[in-house]
Amino acid sequence: MIANEAVEKIIGALKGVAGLRPATPVSPETTWLPVDREGMAVDLTPEVVQIRLIATRLPIPPLLDRASEAVRPVLAGTEWENARLRLVVTDLDGAAFA
């Protein structure tokens, strides 16, 4: 699996985790820019897979546990299988307080 495929699969796995979404530097309304916005939230190196996230629910620790459980199987059998998984919550959506 190449890096772009891994990123797509990671983002796909995270879509199943209610309460988290990828943290992207580009607004979803910026449709004219031909980039994979969600993929920008994932960095892959042989040592670390880092995913930047926005939490839309509380509490955060169980959300991160579910995210880890969703992503680890995606990495199995790839060059990132033994990489440390770093999940970084960069922002808390106001919906988390509703």
C-alpha cells in the first residue's frame, strides 16, 4: 500500500468514529482548491503516524481510544504497522458543549 492509499483508508476508518473529524488547514467551503483536504490531517513516517483531529463530543479519551481501534487495523501489514500512532486533538468544536 502506498502512502496516499493509506491516508485514504485512515480517513475512511475515522469517518466511523462519531465525535471526531480530521483537522484540516483548508476550509470545507474552499471547493476550488484541488487538494485532498482531509488527507492533510495525516502525516506518515516509518516511526510515527500522526493524525490531527477536531473533537465534536466530550469526553475526549474514549474518542481517541475508538480512533486508535479504527486506525490500527488499517496500518496492519503496511510499512507503518509498527509506527507509533499519535492522535492530536487540535480543536474542540462548539458542538461538544451542546
